Amino acid sequence: MATSSTDTTGAGASTTESAATTSTQPPADPDDVALAESVVLTLDDLPAGWASEPATGDDGGFEEAEMRAECPAVARAIDELREIQGRSTGKARASFVLGDQGLPSIQSSVVVAADAGIAGRGYAMYTGDDFLDCLMSLFLTGIEDDGTTVGEVRSEPLPIDPVGDESEAVRVTVPVSANTSEVIVFVDYVVIRVDRVIHMLILGSADLFPLPDGTASMAIAAAADFAA
């Protein structure tokens, strides 16, 4: 993937992709990149105590090469959207953690499409079963590579107050065990569309490391509080 990225750190360490995803695809419009950078979450959008982390990967926090190898159906859908758009999307990502256990965590990913119609198609893809299955497959592969045993994974709709033009959320529950320790991990996946902007949030927590009260609603409200 022929890309060039700019990493910024500080109030929400973000990674912004502004170059072509293929050798023939035009780069993202600088205005789209600027909009993505202005929308992605920062520390100011979260309660006190959170810290920023380097944001790596592409949509969902995984490298595109991993996604293409694991999830060909998602790769085809992304390629179709790129063909329709005719240029790269403006993107920005940020990652945050509370405490020193790796959880709770929040990932903020923003994609800016050329128009609301294309963004609507992107929203449908990002909220589809194929994309969620892909995210969880990559997530679970990473856990199992660390020697952790994964139990039965369950997913269910996560009720949230409507925000933006479209919004949807799901909670995935993952029981994991390592040695004699057992932990229930929760992955809350939220997708919000406002006009031509798609904002994805991944909020990770566990029964031993829960999200503080009000954090999720605060992050979701901030993710939709902008003018596209």
C-alpha cells in the first residue's frame, strides 16, 4: 500500500493518511484530511486521567495487509468504494488508554468521503456483519497469539442515544483465560455518520478494568459533535 502518513502526538496521538492507497489512485483532498484531523477525538473530549497512545493501523486499528489476508469480502467492499470515490479518503486515528493495564481503551477512527452518498455506503459497510466479523477475527488472532485461550464470543446490539445522521453500536463479549486468570473482555463498537464523515469508536474494557461511568456517552457525544 503506497501511503505516506503524518503522526501527531499530544492531545490525542493521531495518525492521518493523506496519500494514495494505490499507485494510480489520486491522494485525498487536503480539505478532507483537515476535516478528519479536526473530528478525531482528543484528550479534551475525555474525562481526566486518560493518556494518548500512538495510533497504528488502518480502519479498526489493523494494517490493511492483515485485513486483506483475513477478510477478502471486506477488502472487495473497500475496493469498490475506492473506485466509486476516485480518490483516497481523508483519514485520522487516535488511541487512548486509562491506567497501565492496557484496558480500558478507546480508539477513534475517522473517514471523510467525497459526499454523503458515498459515506452512506461506507457506513453500511462498517456496520455490516462482514466488517464486524473481520474486526473480531483480527482482534482474537492477536489475543491467541499471546497464548491466551478464548471462550465463546457473543455479540448483541448496544443501545445508544441516536446521534448524527446515522448511528449504530454493538457490544462483543469475549471470555479469555491465561494460566489461572479469567477475564471477561468487552468490545463496544460504535459507528456514527454525519453527512460525509464516518466516525468509528472502539471502546475496550473488562470486568476487572471497566470504563468509568459516563465515559462512553461522553466519547460518543464528542464523536458526533462537529459540523461536516
